[in-house]
Amino acid sequence: MDTPLQPMTADSVRELLETAGAEVMARSGRSEHYSAPREFSFEAKGIFPNGMTLHVVARQFNYRDPWEASGRVNDLVDVLLFRDGGLSTLPKGYPFFQGIDEETGIDEPTLREIIGCVQSVNPKLYELQRITGDL
């Protein structure tokens, strides 16, 4: 039996990132802030003490009822990983960002896992894997 996906908001994602120790900036989309990009429902960026940054973007609302009158939710987000000011992958051995710098269609439990991985990365692994030829 499938469990329903948990809706996410700028505030709920901000809380997840802050709880993991990140410095967070977040904003809601165009419906609340006219200057926000039209295609975003919300976005949040968390900078971790290890220098890694996650950019979480909810691109479109999903609609839960047939007439799209209510029930606008975001239960899937896209997540980009940054290191040293540019897009990045995670070192080998992590379940996410392997050969890619964006994970798409992420639900809340998976976002929690991604945050845990990025929070725990020792940046020295990049140099170690570069030296050994694994990166």
C-alpha cells in the first residue's frame, strides 16, 4: 500500500535544513512574491558548515482535486548540490549525486536522506578521491 506523499513548503524545507545545521535562505514563489521566478513554487538554499550547499526547488504545484480549485501542494522537489561555488557530485560511496549534480522528483523522506548525506560529507574526500583517481 502506498503512503501519500508529504507536502513540502518553503518553511518545512527551511526547518529540515536548519535542523541539520545549515544556514538557510528560502522564498516562496510568484504567488506570494511577484519578483520570484514564475516557474518556482518555492526554493530554499542551505549552506552547511562543511562548505556544501543544497538548493531545493519546488518547480510546480501538484493539484489534488480534479478542478484545481484547491489542494495546491508540492510533494516532490528537485535538489542541486554545490561545492566551491559550482555544481558538484558527491564522492563515491554515497547513494545520491553519483555522476550527476541534480536529483529530481524527490519526496520528503528522500530529501531527509540527502540532507543527512550532504551534512556528513568530509570535503577532504574530494581531494583523496582525486588523488586516487576515483573522482
